Amino acid sequence: MTRLLMPARFLLVILSLTIPVGFVSAEVPEPLQQRQQQLFKSLAKVRGAVVGVSDGMGVGSGVVVSKDGIVLTASHVVDSGRGNRGRRQNIVQITFPDGREYAATVLGKNRDADAAVLRINDSPPTADGFPFAEMGQTTKTEIGEWCFALGHPGGYRTDREAPIRIGRVLSVGNRTVVSDCAILLGDSGGPLFNMNGQVIGIHSMITSLIIENRHVAIDCYHEEWDRLLAGEQWGRLRSTDNDLAASPFLGVKLKWKDFVPQVTSVVPNTPAEKAGLKSGDVILKIQGDPIADRLDLGTTLDLLEEDQKIEIQIRRDGVDNIVSVVTGDNVDPETDDDDETEDENVLAMEDEERENEIMEQLSENRRIGKFEKRTAEEMKLYASAAETSSKSVVAIRDGGKLLCLGTVMSADGYILTKASELEGALEPEVILSGGRRLPAKELASDHSFDLMLLKVDATDLVPANFRKDQLPVGELALIQDPKGRALIPTVVSVAAHTMEGAKKAFLGVEPRPDANGVRIQRVIAGGAANRNGLLEGDIIMTIAGDDVHSPQELISRIGSNKPGDKIAIRFMRDDKIQTIDIVLTSRFTNENPLLPLYNNPEFMGQFASTHSGGFPRALQIDADVYPTKVGGPLLDLEGRSIGIVIARADRFPTFAIPSDAVLTVFEQLKAEATNLKAN
């Protein structure tokens, strides 16, 4: 991995902070020690086998599973139907972690399972062959076991290794494995590993929910291996539940809990009613195959024939039984207009129920499934680490509303927190983990890191104990809640680096065309425009003396500068023309959200942080932390702080400012505050 050089300002040696008196590292429970050792060992073994896959139009991921260059990926990664931009048909590009590129031929595709196999056309570079990972078995994969994911979200990048994400297996079906290892667009085709480093799944599809990460079960490749290697291609990819369960094809309405379907009602005069299925029955298997989730069930039913006798294993009143069912029509029979209206109303109601379920799962207080990595049982393993540093995290509130968390930096009342979340706060208040409330005074801010220095009137606080060493990718970590308790287990996904947005100047407005220049449609909190008083509706006329006539021209003019540059902006407000000087920030918004939900103006700041990037130095973790829970310390398994959690950018990428940068910024902000007071 290419490591970016640390800016000169971070080469300062911090000597003024000492290890807090009385700090005792937490004792790491044996299961966590073993998990950490397994993860490091397996990650080192398989990382070289994870590749980028591109057909010239789209990007995805893959994993090499043989030394002669057999690659597994998802069928939709190489089945876009958009052509190969001049490449020969069925030829794609494979990129290894070190940047080596090879042409590969697409062999077989099982679209029903979203599985595809490729073969690298060139010979291996050494006698040892290509780096490869061992294939595991779905039948030996248990619900609840720990696993980890690799892939290239957003596509392969030369400045970043494939990020690692860790989680647990939530459900296992005939063709699908579901986990809470968060994946994103571009990860498709990448590998899901068990903790021994064996491939147990290939990333396939996601929803907005962090727990719904679907992977092709590795046994789909084992079972059809000869056909796939021979180049056979069959089936079709289904991306939504086709509602066959409730249709005359079967005739049951279901509710799902922890990926298990329970019958809520049986449709009259359908195969389900004739077979004796009842409300309350839990469906376990169809034709001997387990069902992983809604999509797996829909695909399983769709692959059955009409008038086919099938066996459904159910659990009724705690007892397992086999029910024989003869399937009905796969196409809904013709109905009159009244029936069609009734069916549409039922479907609309079911869609609304699903939407409500999704919104509930997206809330901060969602129910945690019994096999997730965040179960109460699992969080007990992290309790000692959280307790060790429980007094070093605080809540920041304003008028009772939780804004974010803060990190105690000194016994005499200095606290660092996320600056942009305090914008507009009238009377910010610090609530210590024990419940004591102290008014906070804002001293100084570093807008590039989005860190603010607060001061409270206290001399008995417990500062965080910061580690100074470079953190390895794969290190397990922990995020705390406002009371210092263990909240989310996580992992260092990407090493500390300079983010791309840190190099780009940013004004912080959403522009739209206007006859007199460019009108500001929205002012983004924390941006240069916001800090200098530009308002929604203002019309920008010139930038540094040059006229601007379109949003594209405004963006270009701003982009020709660097973060920290001061420029003169001439604008019109209520027919009055004014000129102000503005210091530009770095580009701190998510330029390329992979899921629009996390950058939707309607939900701005609700699921992801508004100031979510552009940090001069940050490490990436895989936690789905909410904006109100950032600003506190990121802990290692011994309870030492390895940074400050600063922002969530999308479905899973969350960023933390590493310890070395935190300590440097802290000293600089203290000095700035002292100078301001003196002046």
C-alpha cells in the first residue's frame, strides 16, 4: 500500500502530554485476544488475493482462488450488458493490490445465484503462481460465527488497500449468506472470509440496512464448478422479492425476524391452505434447502415449476414438521377491476410496512438482532476497555439536545469535540459520564480537522490515554456511548492517510443559475460561506475580481485555489452589492456518495455527518455510528485512545483523527486560545 507522507505540521513531537496518572490498561478477554490474532493472521494470508475487476464500464471486486488464476466474482459485475468499450467480448481487467494488471476471460455465470468465474489469461509472475485464497464451505458455516469482508468500495484505488470490515454471519441459505460486514457499491464480487481466511461468500447485494449484506454462498460455486469452468451461463438475476410467497403460487403472508420467516396469514384457496399451513408456522426449508432472506425465498420459489410437488419444513409450536405442497400458478389469474384495486391496496400496505421496517432499522435505537456483532453478550467482552476510559468521554448538549460527544484532553478542563456539530449552539453544556453538568466555553477550532477546543471549569477530569504508535490495519477497536459504555465494536479498515478532499478548495454552497451571476441555493454548515455570513438567496457576481456566470464557472474558480487561500467575493443581497474576503476550507462533504440516502438533503446530518471528509489525516473504521455519537475517543482493546471518532460518510465508512494528529491539533488550539486571550 502506498503510504502518503504526513504533512510537516504533524512531525512535531508532543512532549507536554504525559500518560494520565493511575491509568491501568484493561485486561483483554481471551475471546477477543483470539479473534484479534486470527484476524491479523488471516488478513496477511489472503489480502494479496483480493482484486479489482473492471469491464471497462463498471467496477467491482473479485478474489483469486487458485494459483493458476481462477477468479470468483459476482455475475452482475461482468454482466452489465453495456459493452466492453472496445475490449473483446468476455474479456475484463483484473488489478492486484500491487497495481499489476491482467486480462481475464469470463467463463461461467450462474445468474440465479449472482455467481461468475473468470480465468486470468496470462501466466503467473512466479513459479509459486498467483496469490490465492482457499475456498471454504457454506455447509460448515454457522450462524453467529465471526467473519470479515474485503473489497474495493467505489472501485480499485492505488492509494488504498481493500478496506477490511468485520462482522458476524446472520443467516445462511442455499445460495445466500447474510452478514453484518458492511459492504458498498464496488465491493460486489469481493470475498467474505471466515476467521480462518477461507472464502465463504462473494459480495452480491445490499439494502440501506447495515445488517443486510448479501453474499453468494460459496457452495453455489462448488456445486456448479464444472459447468462454470466450462463456460456455461444460465439463469437471471433477481434484485427484489417477487411476492410469489403471497401469490396463488404458494399463498402465505410472512413477517421476518432475524431472517426467519413466520406465516402471519394464509391466503384462501391457495396451495398453502390446501396443504394445511397455518398462521404462526415458521418456514425453515424448501426442498431441503434453508432460506437466507426475502430475496433468497423469492428466488427459490421462482425457480420451482407450476404444479410441482414440494416439501416445506416448518416449525409449529416448537416442533419441526414436513408439509407437502403442490405449487399453483406462477402468473396471477385475470381479475376484475375491483379485485385489481384490492390487490394494489394490499401491495401498497405491504410496501408501507416494509418501508416502516426499514426506517425503524435505520434509527439510532433499532433493535439489535440476536446474532449481530453488537449483541449484549458480545459487548460484555468490550466492557472492561470501555470502563477503563469511561470518564474520558463526555456528551455535548445544547438545551437538552445531544449534539455530539467530546474527548477529555486534560484534568483542568480542556475537551476536544467535533466543531461543525456545535454550530449555532447557544449554551453548550458538557455532561460527564457520571452525570455532572458543566457549562462549556468555546476557545478555538481547526476547521480542516473539524475539531473544536472547549474549556470547562474543572480540575478533576480524567484525560484520555492516547497511543502514539502507528495502528495496523485489522486492529479491533471500540466506540463508546455518551455515558462511556461500549457502543459499537469496529476495526481499523484503512490506515491513517491524507484524504483526497483535503487538497481541494471548498466554498460550501449549492449554486444555481441566475441572470446576475450564481444564486446560492443552500449554504452548507461549517463551510467558508457559512462562517463568513453568506446566506441562501445571495447572488455571487465575482470571484477574486473575475465574473462568474454559471454554477460550473463558480466551481472552477473556487477549484483553482487551495484550502486556506483567501479570496474576495462580490455578491448581491436584496439589491445591495457587497464584497467580503473569505478563507476557503477543504472539501469536507462526501463528493461521491455510494448510497444517496447518506447525502440526501432531506436527511442531511441525520444518518451521515455533513462534515464527513477532507481531513488532512484520518484513519477509516467500519462502524455505522450516527452523527450525534462522534467526537468521543476511539479505543483499542486495552481501553487506550487511538484517535477521536470524527465523522460518518456513508453506509459504513466512518473516520477518526489518529492520535498523533489529535495531540498536535490540541497543542495548536491551546496556543491559539492563549494568544486570543492575550490580545
